[in-house]
Amino acid sequence: MGERRQQLTEWVRERIGTQTFEMQPASGDASFRRYFRVTYDGTRLIAMDSPPDKEKNAEFIQVAQLFQTAGLQVPHILEQDMTRGFLLLTDLGQRQYLPELNEQTVERLYGDALSALMVLQVCLHEADLPAYDATLLQQEMALFSDWYLPKEQGIQLTQDQQATLAATYAVLTESALAQPVVCVHRDYHSRNLMICEGHTPGILDFQDAVMGPITYDLVSLLKDCYIAWPRHQVEDWVKGYHVLALQSGLLQTDDLAQFQQWFDWMGVQRHLKAIGIFARLNHRDGKPGYLKDIPRTMAYVLDVSQRYPELQPFYALLQTLGEA
């Protein structure tokens, strides 16, 4: 047992006040956080080991409290040691959305997730969170240029190709910043949503929340990097959410075509970021397991890029690079 695991075990023992408990790994994570399920006397909790020099622990606590005030189902923080980065949380269970999604369950599960997303956007539209600004949007897309192309694919871009990429990033950034601003979870997908008793879904991994584009979380859910649905089905869900956003006052103009374009282009931004992160996880962090999700994620990018004239130069670039 490593030193931090030993320290966490001792800390949990002190916090729960019993010598008799089990502590087993609960889930993996793409970050430096680790989760352990603690069981004793019929009680289940989650112990989170989140190194304070590497993770956003203060933000985790802030956003958890924000989401709770909106009535969303998130883990409750029972104990915390900010110096060492240890937290003791309520347990939302083991029924992750991803393995339970299929053609029979998706309408119900996504219906719940879209309802929760609407609550998040309506109730927290004035939350005190960082802005999803141009700098952050561009930094995220640069992960594609910095990690995927050179390190995963061994590609060095020419000056003309770099210019095409920069122009594409600028177009996508402008589209994102043109959208109504809401609270954005920033990783609202099937691996961070849980099927819980009663109030579903449980929501995890929310510490990166910001104030940003209305379609960001919608595209995270409906164009998930870990599971894909037919385009016509996704567009039907987008239409339904567009109606809800109008009724709730989040949108001021009834322009479905504009909303669909925002959604599609936001997806390209997010998916370029995700592809870069998957490559970085492999090359920097020694976690190759996410490489298998790159083809699905790239397919989203190619599908949208070839359908919009403004993105045609980028699609041609991807063809030249052998991605299409």
C-alpha cells in the first residue's frame, strides 16, 4: 500500500470513528484523483484522494454546493482535509450511465439528463464561476495541435496548414462566444452521470464548471465521446431542447437553424479538445485506454466539417492529413 493510500486509510478511520471498515478502489479517473468505496455497518461512502497541488479541490467544494442549491444530485461533502486533499463524500452508487445506455433506455435516461441540464442552466445562470472565454476555448483546441497531431500522428504542419487551423479555431471561438451564457458543467457525459435511487441522474466530476455557451453541455451529452447515436436522433433531441430553452427564457430568438449550428460547431471545438486530451493521456500520463475513443470522436469532427462551407478548408486539411 502506497504512502498516500495509507494516510487516506488512517484519515478515514479517524473520520468515521470505527476500526472495522472496508476500502476498495471505486473507479478510475483521467486525472490524478482516485476514489475508494468505504463500507461499514451497512453504510457506503466515497473517499477521494485528490492531490492539492494537482487538482481543483476548492472548486470541487464550491461547485458541489452550487449544484446542491439548484436541487441537483451531487455527492455531499461530509469531511475534508484541504491540506492533504482528502474528502469523504456520500456515495451515488455504481450504476454509471454508459453501460446502461441502449436503444430501449436512452430516451428515458437522456430525458432525465436533459431535465437536470435545464435546471442547471436556469437556476445557475448568474453563478460566480470563471468565464469560458476566448483564451480558454483556444487553449483547449491547441491540445489537438500540440498533442494529437505531432505526438500521436507524427505530423508537422506547414505554415499554410497552421494558418488553416488557426482560422478554424477563430471561427469556432467566435461561434461559441456568440451564444447565450449559462452555467457549464464542462464534462456532462455518460461516464459522469449516475443512475441513482429516486433523484436521477447523479452528477460527478463538476469541478471545472464555468460560465459559457448554452450548447456546450448539450453537445457533451448528445455527441458523447464514449457512445454515438444516429444524427437524426441527435438532431431531434436538439430540437426538443431548443423548445425548452425558449420556454425557460434562456434563448430570446426562435432560430432553430442558428441553434443547430451553434451545437454542431461547439461539438467540433469540444471534440478537438477531447482528441488532444486522449493523446496527452497516452503520451504524458501513460494511460493509453482512451486512444480507442479517438475514431468515434474524430468522426463527429469530420461529419460536421464537411457539412458547413465555413469549415470546408478544415475538412480538406483533415483529408490531406489522412484523417478522413
